[in-house]
Amino acid sequence: MSPCIYLIILIILWDIVWKIIAMWRSARNNQPYWFISIIIFNTIGILPIIYLILDKKKKKAAKTSN
């Protein structure tokens, strides 16, 4: 097999892991727009990571305001 195949497989696995984590969290937080966006757009893990970062900041802000 070509080394490019290994790189492609690695990128696919990277994307799948981040998608699963972000989709699980968006479903748990009852955020269907994020859930659908993560399913539709293939961004090699970028969109799920952005969602997770924004969600983490939002939770930190909610904790400090209480």
C-alpha cells in the first residue's frame, strides 16, 4: 500500500473520533443545529473541535456567573 493510504486512513479516523464526541455532546445539550451541521459538513474535525471549544467556554461562563 501507498503511504498516502495510511495518511487518508489517519485523517478519516481523526474526523470520526471528533465527530462522535461533538455529536454526542450536542445531542446531550439539546442543540440540533450543531448536531446537523456536524453531520453534514466534512471539515476533517475542525467544526467538531470548534463546537467543543465554544461549548466548554459557555459552560465555564455559566459556572462563574452562579
